[in-house]
Amino acid sequence: MARPRAKELTERELEVMHVFWDEAQSEAAMAISVSDVRDALHKSGRELAYTTVATLVRILVEKDFLKQTNEERPFLYRAARSFDEVSGSLLGEMVQKVFGGSREKLLLRLMDERKLTRKELRALEDILREKS
């Protein structure tokens, strides 16, 4: 019996989603083809076969992360979920699983990882002032 498909994104699926999110940020945001995705990945140094990218896109459609926008070939796709939505969900899951739901433990762990630059520290202070 086949294992049920995971709802989480794999590393490769996340790479593909970044192509769609980057496209959505462009002025002429439009739906893109599997070839466009493969070309964008190639430009960023990631060499994947067309069939691999097509499979990843199909899986992302099945998981409702991408939406097909036409019925004729070449098929075109666009992100069905925004970067903010997906990153917020993934971060929330990680905070829950790894840090027992404690944002404080997450922040402390991030601070222990490496010393913040002055710019990062100012940005964090600004965010904390806004949120309090």
C-alpha cells in the first residue's frame, strides 16, 4: 500500500515554490510553465531534469500550493498560497514541534546562533517596539 502524501513541503518543492513567489513579485506577474520554472532553477545553479520539475509541479498542484491557469499546452501555473501564508504556517509548526510553542525559546536560540549585526539589532528593536 502506498504511503499517504505528506502535506508539508519537501526541500525541492520549496525551491520550486520560491520560483513562483519570485515571479509574483515581478511587475509583470503572470502564470509560468514548467520550462520557465526549470530555467529559473538553472539560473540559480540548480540543475533538474524537465521531468523532475514537472513532477514537482504536479505534486504542488495536488497539495494545493499551485494552481493550473489554462487548459491548453503549455500548461501555466501560479502560486495558490502566498509566501507569507506558507512561511507563517511552516514557522508556526516549527515553533510548536521544536520549541513547544515558545516564541521566546525560538528567539533565544536565534540569538545564541550568532551575534546580531547592529542593523539586525535595530530592525529587531523596531519590530518589538511596533508589536508592543
